[in-house]
Amino acid sequence: MTWRHAFATLAASQGASNLELATAMGHRILEMLQRHTRLDVSSYVACKDNREVVDITELNTRITKIVARQDELRTAIDEIVADIEGTK
């Protein structure tokens, strides 16, 4: 197997479409692409999208609350340290 074959096969296994592969490899027809890849039937069938749906607004709200809580805790820790050191 050449580096060219290895690249094409790996890219296909990682989800690259036939069009993306053909473009990256400079092929104009699918038959040329097939020479450089070891594709099985699953590469021609659309895979189920298993990505998690994320509500970005909700996520940003949660992050804002976490950051605010961190600030509160840092302030409390600073006060405790100042009290222990007698600099309060």
C-alpha cells in the first residue's frame, strides 16, 4: 500500500466524503478514487449523526454562573487568608 492509498483509506474511515477525497487527491471521476482507497459499502451509506445537540445559549448561561461562583469563592478564600495572616 502506498502513502497515497493509506491517506485515502484513512481519510475515508474518518468520515471524509467521496467528493472530499476525490478533490483532495485530484480525481475527476469516482473510479479513479476507488483505485486509491479500500472502501467498503458503509462508505457509500450515510451514517447516522450521533453528535450531541448543544443549546449554546444555555451553555453560555451555565458558564456565566460558574465564573460568577468562582469569583465568589476566590473572594471568600482571599478573606480567609487575610484573616489568618492578620492583614484583614
